[in-house]
Amino acid sequence: MFTSGSASRSGAELVTALRARLPTAPLTRFAPAPTGPLHLGHVVNALYVWGLAGALGGRVLLRIEDHDRQRARAENERMILDDLDWLGFSADLYPSSAYRNGPCDGRQSERNQVYLGALAPLIAAGLVYGCQCSRASQAAADPLFQPPSTNPAERRYAGTCRDRGIVPGDGVGWRLRLNPGSEVFDDALLGRQEQDPSLQCGDLLLRDRLGNWTYQCVAAIDDAVQGVTLVVRGHDLLSSTGRQLRLARIAGRATAPEFVHHPLVMKSATQKLSKSDGDSGIRDLRSAGWSAGRVIGCAAALAGLTQASDPLTVQELPKLFGQQAGLE
Ligand SMILES: [Zn+2]
């Protein structure tokens, strides 16, 4: 397996940079989509999330991103919770037990009213319109399109329905008007970034024609509403940041969160690990006799955070970021 993306700072430098920017102990989040079981790529993200939270004296929120009702499965959520418990990743807000007990505010499928409430002022202001375009009909030849380097497959929405007066309701997509303009932010690992979402994705899809909220919409709203101040995620989501900053600001978020986009563990130089890659599935490794410590140690080595894949516990993760375990 390979690592993609570059970490220009050591773990300790990353913590120093974040400490300087975060006025109080941060709230960060681990937010898996229950579209498959956990794999080593998730564990790399989890060790950054829990490691940084520990090093910064912060807390972790567990969010289940089951906004896509066609792809999310309850049995996948149960497997993810089981794997997190087995690995020892325990959340401060919405821990696995909160999900096992039934309804839980961390589960996106139960937050429809939250999203409608957050978007109501935008809809009232005419910033959201209905779109009847199918994915296939969206312009392939678009002279304005700037494909993000981290997401070359992306297509920019050309604005076909912008002035058609379609009310955002059932059976149509909901799009947010995005005026031209750059979003500038400092990734704590990668440095200054500048993205113009109007040139990357065009008017942002918030909800699809089937009524599913999009990842971009609910990630930005949940981060704002839940008070997440530190977003730690993989390099593949770097191009999402400008549009999420824009949406959050339009929806009233006064202070943007800090961002860390960390390197990804890859199956090959061009292929991301996926949930179907059995060789990296956590429950497959567990069945093959791996200990939790060995899985975490292996993920830390793959992420380039350690030289050798010695076993590691969750409690030891802050030391990967320059902190003595247990001192925070
Ligand atoms: Zn359209």
C-alpha cells in the first residue's frame, strides 16, 4: 500500500500550529458513512482525530453520516460501532452506546428538521433553487470548469436551472447559488489554500432529486450546528472545503473551523482503499488474528506517523503528535 498527499509538518509542529489558532480546547469529529465496514483508511483518519484531540486537550464527536438513504445500511452502522469499540476509539459526544440505544442526534438520517431549519433563511432569501437536471445531462464541455487536483472526476454544474424559477421541493434537486469568489483558508498541515467553488462545482447541490441531503450540505451544517472547531479528514476531501466554508458562512456560521487534511493510505499510487478491499477490512484483520494494537500500529506506520509498525493503543496516540500520553 502507498501513501498519497504530503504532510509538510511533523505531528508536533501540527499541534503547535493548531494550538496557536484554536482559542479553546477543540471539538473534532469522526464521521464514517455506514456504506460499508471500517478499513485501514478509516483507522488512519481515526488516529489523527483521536491523537490530535488528545494532544490538544479536545473532545471527539462521533457522527454517523447516513444521509444517503439508498447507500446507508443499519447493519454497517452496527459493524462500524463494533469495530470502533474493539479498536478502543471512544467518543466524548455521541459515543457508540448512544447509537446502540436507538435514536441519536449524531445520526444524520434523524436530522432532517435541523437541515430544513438551517436552510430556511436561505430558501426565503431566494438563494436556493430547484434543479431538474440529471447527472448525465450536466455539461461535459464547460470552459469555466477548473477541476480540483484532488478530485479530477468532478463536473461543474453549468447553472442550467438557475433562472428557471423551479421551487425547491420534492422531486427536484436543491441547489445553492454560488457567486464567483475565492475561499481562502490555512490548512494546518498543507498551508494556505485558495478555492473558488463557483468554478469547481458550480451552484452547490444540497439535496438530490430523491430527497437525500448531500455530503457537502450536511457536513457543513452539522459542523456549524454541533460546534465542531477542528475538522480532520483525508486529503481527498480538500476540494470540499471551500464550498463547505461558503455554505456555512451563508447559513450564519461566524467563525470557520480549522482544517487538517492528512495523507491517505492508498491501495496503489492511483487507487484509494475502498470498503470492498477485504485485505484492509478491520473485521477481516481481526478474524485473521490481529490485535487492536497491531491494527492501529500498522495504520500509524502506513500514515507515516511512525517508522515501525509496533502495536499502539488509542491512549498512546497523542505521543505521535509530540505529547506525552496521559498528560492532557
Ligand atoms: Zn438543473
